[in-house]
Amino acid sequence: MYGWKTNASLRTPTPKHGFSINLLLESVRRHGTTLLRNCPIDLNMRILNTTQIRELDAYTIRNEPVASIDLMERASRAFCDWFIVRVDATKKVGIVCGTGNNGGDGLAIARLLNDWGYQVKVWIVRGGVSESADFKTNEERLPENVDKEDVLESTDRFNFTGRDVLIDAVFGSGLSRPPSDIYARVIDAINAVQALKLAVDIPSGLMADSHSTPPIVRADYTISFQLPKLAFMLPECYAFTGDWRVVDIGLHKNFIREAATPYHYTKAKDVRKILRPRSKFDHKGTFGHALIIAGSYGKTGAAVLASKAALRTGVGLLTVHTPQKGYDIIQTSVPEAMAIVDEDPFLFTSPGDVKRYNAVGIGPGLGQDKRTATALARTLGNFGKPVVLDADALNLIAGNDALLQLVPEGSILTPHPKEFERLAGSWKNDFERLEMQRQLAVSLRSVIVLKGAHTSIANKDGQVYFNSTGNPGMATGGTGDVLTGIVTGLLAQNYSPFEAAVAGVFLHGLAGDIAVSEIGMASMIASDLITSFPRAYVSIAKK
């Protein structure tokens, strides 16, 4: 999402104590955890694997320099800074700690919250994990007035009840296998408690870089240190992470900038670097001529949405190819666009001369008639430059290997998950799907935009950018048509395919976030994104 946002049922945060815990719990019960997913850190947001995260910690300790115990203190303070403005200090807090560094974080958090006046109880799970040095130090620092209880293998029952908030600090991101024995029992007990649950850095049991199997803590919120984890981007992990935040703990930026990773998280500043300012003597010819091929009988609305969106990106000229029955609708609904009509009254059957356009977007509302498939083949074969493919264009390609071979290098394919499955085949889990997306992008030497809560954009080099904007209100018919128009409009303005996809997806989601702040999620329709799009552009420029 864009910036700090709150659910309508919650109060705006206030200094020190902020949200009532009862309101938070009621929001989770009624709406699910739908607060912001992103973080306010102004940093090139790379997504590192667990090995790189350990190396980043060590690099910071060595080169800042800072003692490891002081770095742990910094992380714990960042967690508490986020916590204390959202949870009332009259609420009872429980913290379940392991004996590694994540547990050390939990003990430091307990001490700091105790200093803030929270009533804190700590459970220490003493299983097979050895005690880290920093864990031992923070256990020694724990004030005597903090209630502490050991959880041992011989403990018959774990009673984590009686707390308004339960914080999970059992395992960190270094976990390499599913929890078992006492740890599995502890996680099950945490999940059984009726309380607001927060995870320190990552929910215990969740693998950061690979598919996970239960037991896994089901957190309402996850407070991650410095950078998000790959798992946070994937739908299968949301049941465990809840809504996640990133807090800055001052890890060394040089390491982050130089770390080799295929995974990135798009922020506003990344899009600002892509978008180009206009010059005084620019004219409509400077900003390209786009062609939208969309619509069929009963689905001309898809062509209208895509066309209006393309115009809002600032494209110089726009032509819409529509069946004969759609001509009056396009001319009336989108007067800024030119229209050409197909030979058929109801379908797209003949592309005409497409070479004169700078970019072509094709697919919304086309239908899957055989004559449309033939016309699509002619379009791909004749244009010879990157195209934007969506909706029925993708469905036609998925059923025809010959069409797939005609997709020009550098094209932008924008499937939703079901369309992607038709293109690439089925998958066992979301990590496997992500790898299939990367492989398809590399094999087609094109850009694959897999739409979703954190839309992932893979390029021909296997790099993936996850989007940080958007909200569930956008899960309504026509929003994909709007995205097709946005990306086509940017591509026509001579942005590279990857730039057009990254910027287009971000602005599309940002327009949705602006709209939802005014009309809510349930009432949002695709046209609202087009209405909000100019403000999305302006907000990027202002930053």
C-alpha cells in the first residue's frame, strides 16, 4: 500500500499509546488484518535470502562497528517504537521466547515494554536449541518484576492465555526445517490463544525462502527487521504473516545495495526515477501513438476502460480498434481517442496496418473466437515490436503453441493466476509458481506481470519486482483492463517494457489506494482507478 493507512474501523494513531486493543481485535474479527503492508524506509528495497541476512548482520557488526548485543537492542527498540503507538499500555502482553537470537529479541522487548509500563509476562521455551550469547545477556537484563516462566519438554500443558497481546519470538528467519517436539506443541498453543498475535521478524515455523509446512504461528502482524522476506510476497504465507511491517534497525546500506538478488520491492522512489519530466517544446508526437485492440459484442466496456486509462498516462495519440457495434460507444465514451472499426460487427477479425503505432495493447474483452485467434496471429506477426497482452489474448495464446512463438521479444504479458496457469501449467506451491514465472519470462525474453496482492513483475533476466501498492478493493471486474491501458500508454511513450510494467503496476495500485481512502473497498469499481490516476501521478512527482 501507499504510505501509512488505517482500517476505517480503527482510530488514527496517537503518540505513546494509540490504538485501543479492543478496536484492533474487533477489526481483525470483522475485517481481517487489512492495514498497511509496506514500510516507510527510504532505501532501495532488496529482498535478501536468509544467508544474506546473516551476512548483513555480520557486516554491520564488523563495519559500523556495533556490538551484536547493541544491534539486538536496536532491533528491539524499533519493534517497541512501532508497538507502543498502537497498543494501549493497560493491556497485558505475553512474549513467548526461544533461546536463540530471536528469543533474545523477545527478552529485550519484554524489558523495554516493562519500562513503558506494560504488564509483561515471558515464557522461555527451553528445548533443543542452544542458548545464544545475546539471549543469555538479555535474560540477565530482564527486570525481576517481569513474570518469567520456563516451558520444558516435561511441561504437560502450555498456558499462554490471559494476555491481550501475544508476541512470538521463538524462531527467527534462520529456521531450516519444520518445528517438532516441544516447539511444535508451543506453536499449536500460541495459535489456540484468543489474543492479538505479533511475530518478531518472521512467524515461527515459516521459512523465509521456501515453501513451509505447519506448524507455523498464525500472526496478525509481523514486524520484520530492515527488509521484507520473500515469503511475505506470496499468497500462501499470508495466513501466517498477517499484515507485515518493516522497521529500520540501521543495518549497513552498502551491503544491501551491493547484495546480488533477483528479488526487489518497488517503492515510490523507484517509480520516480523511471518517470520522465516533460519539456517545454514537447508535443503530442513526442509521447507516442498507442493502439488498443479490445472489446467484442457485450464487452465494449473493457475497451472503454483500457482506452481511458491509456490516455491518462499521457500518451500523445490513441487509436482504438473495435468491432463495428462498438464504434458509437467508443466515440461517445472516449472522445479523445480515434476509432477504427473491424470488418466484423461483433468481433476482432482483422488488425489492419499496425506497424505505424508505437505500442499495441491487445486482449481485454476480445473473446476467443477462431477468427479472433487468426487476427491475433496476424497482429503479432506484423507488428514486430513489444506488445501488451492481457485477458483473452493470453487465453488464445495459452491454447496455441504457434501463437506463443509469435509473441515479440520484450512483450508484456499481464495474466492473473488462472491465466498464468493456462500459460505455464500448474504448480504445487507459490514458490514453485514464482520460479515458473521467472522461467517463462526468460524463455520468452519478455516481461511477465503476475497480478495479485503483491503483483510480481519478472523480466528476461529473471529479475522480479514485487509491487507495494494496491488493496483488496481492486478485486473487481475491469481493473485488469485499466492496467492494460496504463502499461500500453507508457510503452508507447518509449519507456522500456520493464519500466512500463514496473511503473504502470505501481501507479495502478496507487490509484486504487487513493480511491479506497475516499470511497472504501466494497464500493470501488474499475472506473475509480482512472478517476484517481492523475492524483497518483501528482503524488509521485511531489515526493
